[in-house]
Amino acid sequence: MEIDLVHLLESEPMVLIFLVIGIGYTLGHISIAGIAAGPSIGVLLTGLLFGHFGFEIRPAVASFGFALFIFSVGIQAGPSFF
């Protein structure tokens, strides 16, 4: 049984968004010269990369992804704010 990954990602937007989040979160923890970008920047850059290759999602799912992005930025910056 073969799985066409591109077709799966195009037909199931929630799989696409969580794949982008997972890859971006992992890339955000990689440090180069002792500097790690962080999970928020990793997810943002991964989303830009997937968008560059033509992956699109519906506006409702995009709003959900944007809410998750804002949440992750708040969780990351919140403790240092107070």
C-alpha cells in the first residue's frame, strides 16, 4: 500500500498544519553557533517554506493556525513579561 504524501497534505489541511507545527518546533530547537531561533520562529519559517512549495489551506484552518501561533508566542514571551 502506497501513501501519496502530497495528495494527503493537500486533501487534509489539519494534517498539513500539524506537520508544519511539528517540523517547525523541531527546527526551532536546533542551535547554530550557540543561538537557537526558538519554536515560534521555526514554525513560522517552516510555514513559509511549505507555502513556497504551493501548499494552501482553507481560511478557517488558517485562522486556527494563526491562533496557535499567537498562543505559542504568548507562552514563550509571557513569563518574561511579568
